[in-house]
Amino acid sequence: MAESIPISEPYYVILFHTSMVQRPYVPTVSILETAFQYRQGKVTLPLGLDKSFIPTLPCLWYCLQLPRTRFDLVRVPMKGRKEAERFHFPHRIVLFPVPWHASFIPQLNNPWPKLIITPDDLLEAAQDLAQRLDHVLDVTPASALNIHTL
């Protein structure tokens, strides 16, 4: 019997530089901490986005233009598209802080294909991450993103 090849949805890994080196990275913060950071000028309004995350926004926008599932790449009749609207097929976008904690690597080592997209100044860190992870398709700097690479 032939070995089966798992067909998996892609992961898009976006690197960003975090200023939180002293304590572990957490993806959400309390309203009190956000208000404190706003008063210090460290976050944007109205979303409280860390200003160090701004260089990654083109990478994030680019990932949102890429396929969510393998079905985004095939011709599907309109009736099938309408019926599929009831399903939730989100993009699998992982925002990955640099420097990262060693415990993050095993969580990303899975059999799913990964595309690492990074701001240009974090390209070396992205290449290092690619060597530590399995099934990385490519490492792409933000300067290489354009309509032809979609």
C-alpha cells in the first residue's frame, strides 16, 4: 500500500520584533496595561497595536491575499461557494515574536506546510527559524512581496 501524503492547510508565519524581552510574550494584554502603554506612546489607537508591530503590517496584508485552504485554488461552482459560506475557514497566520522563547518551536513543528514572511530587518532570524522548523516552503522578506508572488 502506498504511503499517504497528508494534505494540509498552509501556515503563514510572520515574524515581528518584540520589545518584551524581560518577560514572556503574550498575544493579549489587559485594558489597564494597554491604557498605561498608550499614555507612554507605545501603542496606537483605537486598537492598541504595539508600534513595533507596524513594519509587519504589509506582511500580514499579503498573507490575507493568499489561499486559506486548498479549495481556494480550485474552480468551485457558485452553489458550492454559497453552501461553503456556513463553514469557518480562517487563514492560519502565526505572529511569531523575535526574540522567541524556546518553547514556541515545538508548538510549530507539525506536518503542515509553512511559509515564513518577515520584515527585511528580521530576515536572518527568519532563516534561523526555518532551519529549526519542519516543512518550511520558503522564507520571504517583505521587500520581495508583490503582485507577481501571489
